[in-house]
Amino acid sequence: MKLFSTMDISASALTAQRLRMDVISSNIANVETTRGQLVNGKWQPYTRKMVVMEPYSQDSFNQVLSRYLGSSITEGVRVTKIINDPTPYKRVYQPNHPDADENGFVLYPNVDLLKEMVDMISATRAYEANVTALNATKSMLTKALEIGR
């Protein structure tokens, strides 16, 4: 394990959690967006997005290549993709709404504000934990350098 690899691991987690918080913020901002995407000439509501993360694999080609090229990010976490939530949209009876169908129902995004807030708290706590780990590593490295004086 290289000297700064623990810092690289924490940095990769910080980057992933920051992206997760950005996606959650986008979901919260679009909680009532009934015209999110135009599909076949018809408006669809905004679709909730979710971040998919995975650990760096020990056996992947990128891992081996990074090791030989001297890149320090060989462990940690990475965002592999951002996917749409497959849960159905919410149907609300509002006959006066401009986006209401012939029966008076409006499709709202599949974003649950409570679920988004729980995810945001989880992402924030993970971010804070990684900042703490990064600061602890920095402190240990500083103390190790002081020994050499």
C-alpha cells in the first residue's frame, strides 16, 4: 500500500458522495416537474435518478494499468452510472391542471421527498466520515514527518 493510498480512497469516496448529493438535489428540485421529458410528442414527468457506485475491482484491467502507470487510485469507490428509478409516476386528480389527461389525472414525478431527505442525510454522513478519515490520515502523516526532525 502506498503512502497516500488512504487519502486517495477517501478522495474517491468524497467525489462519489458529492455526485450523489448533486443527483439528490436535482431530484428534490424537480419534485413537482410534470414536463420533464418529451417522449413521442407527449410530455413525461421528471424521473427520479439514482447513483450506482461500486468498489474498484482488484482484477480489472484499469487496476492493473493504473498500477503499472503509477496512478495512485487503485482502491476506493467509483460511480459507474446514474440510472432512472423504475417506480411508477404518481397519479393525482387535478382536472384544472394544464397537464391533466382526459380523465383529469396529472402524472407527477416518482420522487418521494422523504426518501430523498433520508438519502441526503446518508450521503452527508458518508461525506463527513470520509472527511474525518482524510483528516486523520493527514494528521498521522504530519506526525510521522515530525519524527524525522
